[in-house]
Amino acid sequence: MLIRIIYVSKAVGPQTTTMTSAILQASQTWNKAHDVTGVLCQGQGVFLQALEGERRAVTDLYARIHADQRHTDVEMLHCESIVKRRYANWSMAHVSLSDIDPETKIDWPEFDPYGTTGVLVMARIDELLASGSVIQGR
Ligand SMILES: Cc1cc2nc3c(=O)[nH]c(=O)nc-3n(C[C@H](O)[C@H](O)[C@H](O)COP(=O)(O)O)c2cc1C
């Protein structure tokens, strides 16, 4: 049984490259080993992550992530059963929200993930992926 979840959270302290690299490194190893795929958008003090995989694996991972002291105000935006993965190509793709080219016309600062639905957030994530903002993949 596959599921996909999306959550938003706020970084505790600055989102340094060191912190991002540590998160991504852990993610890519664990996620690959447990067949979890997804996207981590990070920047402007916010994390936005989509995780998909077996329900047990995603549930366990979310519990661990939720308890992680590097972020706070973790809110589940979306959870659904799926038959097909959306982010099958990435154990954890990384989109840096700070590097987004203004030309992509994604008004990120005006987009408040806490104030909108999971479906809209997922559409934004897909826009970011389509605009080629991914800086790291499998
Ligand atoms: C925003 C954010 C996203 C994370 N994403 C993942 C992930 O996709 N996969 C993963 O294994 N760990 C991820 N982590 C790290 C976990 O929270 C946790 O530190 C790691 O799984 C090690 O857990 P442990 O210390 O309980 O062994 C993430 C952490 C943060 C702050």
C-alpha cells in the first residue's frame, strides 16, 4: 500500500548548507534503502517535503522527522493513498527556494504553505520541479 504525504515546517535557526547537506545525505541513504521517494524544498526559513512509499515506511519516517529538533511547527498538509509515485526518480530531490530564479514567476514569498491546501502545495512543488529548480537528485 503506497501513500504520499506532504508537510510544512519552520527551520530552527539558519538553513545553512551544512545542515541541508546533512539532511540530504541521511535522506538519500535511508530513503533509497526503504524505497521512499520525494522532494525537499527548503529556503526562506521553511521546509516543505513530499514523501512517498510504503505506508509503514513513510509513517515511521514522518514520526522521526517530526521529532527532529532542527525544525518546528510541523504540519501535515496532505496524505493520500496512491497507485503511482509522482517523484519516482528521486530518493530525495532538493529544491532550494532561495535559488529560485525570479523569471520562473513563482511568487514564493507570497505563497504561504500554512494557509493553503495540500493539493495546491503539491501543484507548487510540481511547478518547481518542472521549472528545473532541482539541484540534487538520486
Ligand atoms: C526537514 C527535514 C527533512 C528530513 N527528511 C528526511 C528523509 O527524507 N529521510 C530521512 O531518512 N531522514 C530525513 N530527515 C532526518 C530525520 O529527521 C532524522 O534525523 C534521521 O532520519 C535520523 O534519525 P535518528 O536520529 O532517529 O536515527 C529529515 C530532517 C529534516 C529536518
